[in-house]
Amino acid sequence: MPLSRREFLQVGLAGATGLALLRYCRLAAAGTAAKPEPSVQWLTARQVEVFGALWPAILADAVTLDAEARAVAGQEIIESIDRALAGLTPAVQQEVQDLLGLLTFGLTKRFVAGISGDWRDASDVDVKAFLERWRNSRFETLQQAYQALVRLTIACWYANPRAWQAIAYPGPPHAAELGAL
Amino acid sequence: MTGSTIRDPIRIARDDPARNWHVLDGSQPGKDLRIDCDVVIVGSGAGGGISAEVLVRAGLRVVMIEEGPFKSSSDFRMREREAYPQLYQESAGRQTRDKGITILQGRNVGGSTTVNWTSSFRTPEATLAYWVKEFGLDEYATDRLAPWFEHVEARLGIERWPQHPNANNDVLRRGCEKLGIASNAMKRNVRGCWNLGYCGMGCPTNAKQSMLVTTIPAALDGGMTLLHSTRVERIAHRFDRATSLSARGMIGVAAEGRRFSIRAKHFVLAGGAINNPGLMLRSQFPDPYERLGKRTFLHPSTVSAALFPEEINGYAGAPQTVYSDHFLGIAPIDGPVGFKLEAPPIHPVLAGITLQGFGHDHAAWMKRLPNLQVLIALLRDGFHTGSPGGRVAIRNDGSPVLDYPLSDFLWEGARRSLLAMAEIQFAAGARQVMPLHEDAVPCRSWPEAKKLIEGLPMAILRTRLASAHVMGGCGMGTDPRHAVIAGDGRHHQFDNVWVFDGSAFPTSIGANPQVSIYAMATRNATQLADQMTGKPRQAVA
């Protein structure tokens, strides 16, 4: 962790002041963000970059496709994450926005997430180290954030029929008869 | 996409002018509406659904309100990506406030009965005896509830599952047998089940006798009005009576649609054990002894994964057919916490988000999906001072949230349950067992697993916990100082507010709760109907 406990508490992530700060940071970040891709409705372009960096580390060899198919899968994962977030309750959406604010605002990205450059330039090693740090952080909030990011990504991949061949899942039974194709 | 060859009786009836169903979709545009009725029921799950039929048959004018959509078999395509967002609270991602426990709860016409795994148990005798002794609920003695259990079992086709358990459940049977522990075959609420294994995504063949295909269509045929995709915001009250209810249509994830105002003689709350206390808190119900939202129980469940040399195919076949109550019976109910052992269905998303870790290690387990076997242990919470349950509160936006801290008392049981499951899985022939815990690694033998589990830190967000049974929060009891409602379901401070669902339970059940809810709600709704119609008490049909 680049932050000491004292410094971390000063950032005040868990407190109301901290959340207000992060909301401000998010607005500041959003203000300078590039225009989002047309395929997403909820995520900003900057937030897409976060998930774009996270999914290859989270899914690793679960996505056993050639480069071209992998690119398509990556796009589908982002779109699926976007739809999932759009369907969350407003209270949970706000929590996700706070988290994504933390991950995209320069100072917190660097000192809380430990990612110094842009997410799109982060190496697989950097992203895995970030995930492990948060997974085993002594701060409950960061453990929660790790689990949210990982579960969201994993759910959005394994919901996709493209994922099923690699795990030998045959898909729904009697699909033709039951209108499930 | 081709259509199902299975007849969808719900869609047919909705489209049939002769049936004259009164169904209103709150998400559709329309003018604001005011409705008067005898009874308004909030929620369409086990409690609301079964009560609706009773009240309509008594000749009462009933309005039922459901926050979720009205879906039926032709919509149920056995796909997790469609089912979870459509049919579950918070897209099946509802969690306790600290995110330590993931909660599966239905949100659709039929509630959790549309998506449950059909496991059917009468309320255990030990639980009822505890209610009589601790909460003065004499009318919940086993012999007094027995006719109501018989009634609902007949109504919903509840019978012992006659087919062989799928391999995932058979591991539980086999492992218990090897260790000399009792296990049993489950009862299920199905008629003509295809043994597919997709109960959790809505039954595509209408075999599951959920509220969606049984009591709700019966109530609609009897003239009930169903208002779906509509959230109840508040109940207005004056002195000792509720007067009206305000609701709004759901537009996407927010209740921003048309407004409904419902005036009723009686208000039946059946929105589940998180939403019911939430609604009462939002409505500022009197709560002189500060009981509202307290004592909310979850059957917090630990999970143990195993790899078998043979194929398990845990996604195929009736999801739950074998259980063991051995660990509920070895200590008194108010002693060290007991747990019920079951096996869950194993589908890609559910398995993926439950297995710990990420990257290569996670993918390696997912690639063995056909060989993956899973057991769950449901902790029987609420019978000991070390297990006072959680507390429902409302957020600034009025939405309910559950705080559920785990005590050392429950963690001790969680550790014991992980040990018990690992031993059973190895006894049944597992090659590897992995307790679901952030700090756990796969183990290749029972001694190795025992050593690992004994050293694991039992802590929130480290130990994987899930719940599909939310109970309590408006607990019943004869003494208003200790309970929100009385044994007949009536609110202690209101003459015309009733709670007919799992939120009425003063403890957890110690078994999958749907049949407990059906029996309690049927009796209490029958008594309410008799009171309203001035009829002598009806015999059980």
C-alpha cells in the first residue's frame, strides 16, 4: 500500500467527507473525459479504460480465443458491464460511481490504487498487483471494492455463451423445444 | 430465437378477453389512478400470493402490488444473464451493508417462488417449540399447524421427489452414508417436473407450483387487480389505522412513473423481510419498543467446492433433492449454532462469482465446471443471544439496507460447517476440496483440509457467505415489547395492518422457508377473511 493508515484515514474514504470529496473528484474527472464510446450508456470513456485494463487480468486464460475474437469478447464484456451497472439500484450505482471516481482521479488512482499512469498503459503485472493488494487490504472498503470489480467482470463474462465452450458448459437443455436458443 | 413449444398458461390468460384479468403495468405511461378495495396486498411472493387466493375466494375485493415485472414461462429461457436482472432483487446482487453476504431474493410476480429451487419443508418441530416457549405463540404448536401444512402441500403438489438425485446431490447422500450421518430425500413443489435444473431462472415448463402459476392466476380469475412494476412508497396512517397507500410505477430502476393511491380496509404486507421493514420505516410506523427491522435472519450459508474424477454436471437435474439435518440435531436448538446441509445448482455465473480469486487460479476451477461439486451449510440463526440477527435501516433515498454483523458465535459455526462439508466431500470421493474463503487453497485430503480450515481467519469478506432466505424484521410474539406483530399477523399498533410473510418469523426457520410461509399466511389470511366477512371460521379446504 502506498498509503499509511493515517494518510488513508485523512483521505477519509469511509467517511461522508471522503465520499463528498470523491464525488467532486469524479465530477472534475468527468469534466475532462473524452466522449464515451457509443456502445456504452452508463460508463464514461475513462471508466471504460479501467475495465478495459481489468478484464484481461481478472479473466486471464478464461478467455481462450484468438486475438480477433478476444477483441470482440473484450468489447462485449465492457458492454455487458455497462448494462449491468445501468440496472443497479440508484444507491448502489452511487457506490460504484464513488469507486470509479477513486480509480480514475489522478491522485487517488496513484496513491490508493497504486496505478501511476493511465489505465490503458498499465501492464498485466501492475493490474494483478493492484487486485491482490486490494483483495488482501486491511481496509474493508478496498476488499469490498476488489470483490465488486472482480465479481462484476466474472459475471459478465460467464453470462456470455462465448465463455461456455472453455468450461464445457453445454448451455440450457432442450433449448429449441423450450424457446431458449 | 424460436418460441417455446410449451404452453404458457399465464400469457394465454392475460391475452384472453374472456378471462377479464385486471392487470396494470405501472411502468407504462398513463394517468394517475386512485383505487378503492377491501384488502391491498404488498408483494406477490409466498406470503402475498397464497393470501391473495384465500381473500379473493372469500369474496373480497383485492389489489396486489408487485415491484417486479410480470414474466411467465415463455420469458424463462434458462439464461442467467436474462434471469438475474429480470427476476431478482438488485439483479441478484443484493448484499448486506458491509457486502459480506450476497442475498438472493425474487422480484417479479410470484416473488422468490418464481425463482426458488423448490425445496419444501414443514417448519421443524424444534423451531415451533421454541416459538411457543420464547414468544408465547401457542397457535404455532406443531399439532395446530399440521392441518395447514397438509392443506398447502395438497394445493402446491408438495411431495417427496421420486427420482434419483442428480450427481451433485448424490455426493451429499453418499458422503453422509460413508460417515454414518443421516441424510434424506427432499420434498418439492412440482407437478410433471422435467428434471432440468433451471428452477432458479424461472421454470420454463410450468412444473414448479410457484405462486405465479397457482394462486395468482386463481386470484386474477376471481377478480383481483394486479398492479406490477410498481413500488409502494408509503402507507399513510392516522391514530391506530392505516388509511391509504401511495405507489409509483417503475421506470427502469427508479420509481418515477405514474402514481397510484390505494385506499383499503386492510393492508397486508408481504414484500419480504428487507422490503417490509423498509416500507414501515419509510412510513414512520409507530415503534414504541424499537423492534422494527430488528432480528432479521438470513440462514448465513457457507460454501465448499470440490472436484470429482467423474462428471457431476451440477447444472443438470433438479437442483436440490438431498439434505442432511444431522448438524441441526447434535446440540439443543439454543446451543452452539446448528446448520442444515444442502447442495446448490452450479451454473456458470453463480459458480463464477462465488469461487474466490481471479486470473489463472479462478479460470482453472471454472474449466473443470462439469466436475465441480458444491455443498452449502445454512446456519440456523436466531436461537441464541450470540445470534440476535441483523437490522434493516433505510438509506437517505428511502431504500432499505440490511446490517448483519456476524458474531464469534456464528463464526464458530461457520468453521464447523466448512469442516463438515469438506469431510463429507472427501468421504464421497472428492479429489480436491476448496472451502470458499479468500485465504483458502485447494486441499487434496481430509487431514489437509482440516488443518487449513482450522487455521482460516473467520471474518467478513474473507469467508464467502450467501443467503437465499431472509426472515424476520417484523417478528411476531404476544408481547408488544418484544414483537412487531401478534401471532395472527396483526401489527401490534395498528388494527388493520397485517404481515403475512417470512418477515413475521421471530427466528430463522432452520429449513428452506417457503412452506412455513405458505402455512402461516394461509391460516392468518383465512382468519382475516372470516373476520371481514363475518363468517364463522372456515374448515380447511
